[in-house]
Amino acid sequence: MTERGLAARAVFPPEEVAAVKAVACELPSTEGVPLSRFSRAELHRLVIERALTEASASTIWRWLSNDALRPWQQRSWVFPRDPGFEAKAARVLDLYEGRWEGKLLHPGEFVISADEKTQLQALGRKHATLAPAPGRPMLVEHEYRRGGTLAYLAALDIGRRGKSSRRPRIFGRCEPRAGKDPFDRLVDQVMTQEPYASAKRVFWVVDNGSSHAGQASIERLEGRFENLVLVHLPVHASWLNQIEIYFSILQRKALTPNDFPSLAALEERILGFQGHWQRVAEPFEWNFTRRDLAALMAKLSAREPQLRLAA
């Protein structure tokens, strides 16, 4: 039996369907259209003008949907340009699983993920924020007064799951701006207290920000503390730094909406949330492993010829 609705639909030659999909898989600029991306209506208009098909916009949407084509959507991504990307990333993933250079970490060794959250603004609203009420959400005044900016530097002891489970610990400080000296003060804050001061090794996972980048930072920080091991992520790999997860939680739960009359109020909220989170924190369930990394690199390698052609 054939459904009446399906029987009523016009049947279009597969060549027309393929021609429409081919246009949908091009950037509008290559088709001479001054758009950044196609909407369904714009794509329909173009193929009708070029006499590629007489199908309706809804029919074209169905064709694209069948192949999961969505030219109106976009997603940002960064192609790894660090020649040692996989090897550097794998070292960090091993640390998250409790291994270093093929050996299990000692219970007295620690893994710390650190970074800075910069340019945090204190925006004092011109009228007081109103609490939620029946039938309406919290009301936040649109206009504000700028109260300045500060940087929040934080270090996360990622903790450990399993038999030797250990809760994560967060250390942080607010500074007028980020830089080598503020970052060194964060390192001192952590490494001068127990259990880190007498630990066998403390691995610090950092990105390539200017305050802790390159061989100079390794010599500077490992020279200050004999048991410190500075481990750099590859370039463009901050998403592999667990402290970024904590920063996203801080932003979502404590800093949005931004309603702080002064930098002192902003700092009080940041450090207050730090203590609050510490009381309830559990180790993050980090599921991205070496196997996932290898699959990602293979996928990106397959895209590389396309990128060279586009360049």
C-alpha cells in the first residue's frame, strides 16, 4: 500500500536532487551569492533562479534532511598546527588516567591543572536586580556602570577516582592582571603547603599562555620547586585542560548575570564560590582517552587535503 500523501508528492529526477545538494554543499560566495551561509529560503530561491529544479522549499528541506545536510548551521573548530600535537596531548591524557611515561603514578604524586581567567568585568547595574517572582524570572537592568577588570588565576588538583580516590581541590587568587609574577604567586600558594611541598612530584598541566609558555617557564618554575613538573598542552588545546571545566561552572553559576558594583564585590563572589564548590566537588568524569585522541587525529588528517585546497 502507498500512503495517499506520498502518492500526491511530485517525483523529481535524481539528477535534480543531486544538483540541489551539490549547491547546498558549497559556500555561498563560491556561487556568487553575497551570503555567509544558506538559509532554506535563500537556497530555494537560488536553485529556482538557476532552473535547477521546481521543487518547493519544504521538498528541498526534506532532501537535505535525508542526508543530514544543514547549510544554515556552523561550528567553529581549530586545526592542530603543533607538529607534536598528538604526543603532547597523549602525555596529559595519561596523567588524567594516573600514568606518566608508561608507569602508574605514586599515591603521593599529584596532577594540577592551572590557567587564568582574564578580563573579568565588574558591571554595576543602574537599578537593583529583582529576585524571581510568580510568573516572571529574575529581572536585571540593561544599563550598567563599568567598575574595572581583574584576572582570576586558579589551580585545580584534579583528584583521583578508584581505590586511591581523592577529592579535587581548588586554589585561586584574584590579581589586577595576569602575567608571570601573578602566576608565580599562584604556584607559590600551592607548592608551599602540604601535601604538595613534600610530594614526590607535582605535575602542573598548563596551556601556552605567555605567563607559563615555553622552555623558559619550565626552567623558571622547576628551578623554584624541585618536585614540580611543568607539562605543556599542545597549541590550541586548552579544551584538554580540566581547569577550563571549572571556569565554565564558575561563569555559569556565579558570574552570570554580571551585577557587581565594584571589583571588591566581584572578587568576593569568585572566592566565595571557590570555597562553596570545594565543599561539594567530585573529580570530573574525564572520558576522552588516547583512543579518542587517535580517532580525532585520523579524522583531522582526512580533512587536511581539503584545507590545503581551500588555502
